[in-house]
Amino acid sequence: MSEQELRAFLDEQRVMQVATLGPRGVPHLVPLWFVPASGELSGWTYAKSQKAKNLERVPRATVGIEDGVEYQELRGVMMECDVELERETARVAEFGEALVDRYGGGSEEMKEAFRQQAAKRVGLRFKPARVVSWDHRKLAGGY
């Protein structure tokens, strides 16, 4: 995908798969809501979650986002990311508010509920170091 196509793809997708390195050295793969902005992705999670613990130990993740069912429709992106964790409650609340803007239509009621959760959460900023994308729709049947 071109940069423009990738930005459009990220804007329309809603769930990414996040793989972190678990305590036994095995990948830990979980879905996560995200907000794309300025070439990065952000989200949040409970501070006591396994993914947060994994990222405290090894602040890297591989992110996968995909779409399509039939082979000729498949498209997606894989990003190897350095991850920054934000723990300051007011900043974490901003991560939650951005999620509400994207997923909850900017609802003030929902933003307040998310602000109340901020003390128990960490913000996650995924900074891609390597990006690989694909779009089988461009193959025009030539596999």
C-alpha cells in the first residue's frame, strides 16, 4: 500500500492484534482498540494486564491489522513497533478520550467514564520501526 492508502486503511479499521513477548518467551496476542495519528498508533490497557506487564519488561510489539475474507480481497499491515507506556493519570485520560472520539462518537458521558478509569490504566504509544503492508485486490487475479 502507498502511504496514503495505508493511512486510509488505518482510519477505517477498528481493531488491531497486538503481540508482545510473554513471561515464558511465547508471543501473547490480544485485540486492542487504537487511534492512528501522525504515523503512530495509540491505545490503552489496564496497568495490571498481561500486555502491560510484557511491555514493561520488553517495550516492543508487533501489530497486525487485516481485512478481507476471500484471498483476492485480503489486505493488511504488520508493524514492528517500539512502545512507550504513559502512566501519568491526566495523560492516560487523554488516551481514553481519543478512544471515545473514535469509537464512541465523542460522547461526553463516555469520556467521563473513561476518565474515571485512567488511574487504573496505562497509555500505549506504538511507534513503528518497520511496516509491511499488502493488498491482494491489486493482484488482479495474478497470484
